Amino acid sequence: MPLNLNYEQWGYGPPHPGAILREQILPRLGLERSELAARLEIADAALADIMAERRPVSLDMARRLGSAFGNGARYWLALQMQFDVWTAEQGDPVDIAPITLAGIAGSARAGRLNAARR
């Protein structure tokens, strides 16, 4: 039975990829942040910013992490995307009217009528 990861029911959103590195991966592997940064061939400060959730995981970083841990860039990008979307949804709502087929057909009909009247 799959685990339902409905974060809203617990009152918080999906974790930042840096939190997963900080709280799950590095402790289980017994790696220090500086050692991982060296293995990823990046500056320790860049990894520190990700792990402190001050910086998102970029495509380049996702490729490096995916290669290092064998789970691919898509895994890391998906984590970042889930975090970004949830965070954005907590802000001001986007007030855009839905686009419907009926609305499109009505607009096209109105445009043809206006063109015929000219």
C-alpha cells in the first residue's frame, strides 16, 4: 500500500531537498557536508545554502546529486518542484478566469460577427 504524502493534513508542506540531505541522507551515510561538497565538486558554501534551505536545487545540482546518489536528477528536481509549488500556493492566489471550450467558442463567434459588421 503506497504512502499518501498529503502534507497539508499534517499542517506543513513538502520538505526542501536540503532538509532531506541534512536530516536523512548525510547522517545515514556518515558524511560531512564538506566531504559531500568535495565529491560533488562544488563550493562548500553552495551546499551549505541548499542544506539551510536558502538556495534551491538547480538543474546542475540535481544532476550532481542524482549522479552521486544514483537516483537521477529527476528525483531532486521533483523534490524541489514539490517544495516550490507548495510554497507558491501558500502566497497570494492567482486570480485568472478559467478557460473553457464554451468561452473560446463564444469569443470566436463574437469575433466573426464583429468582423462581418465592419
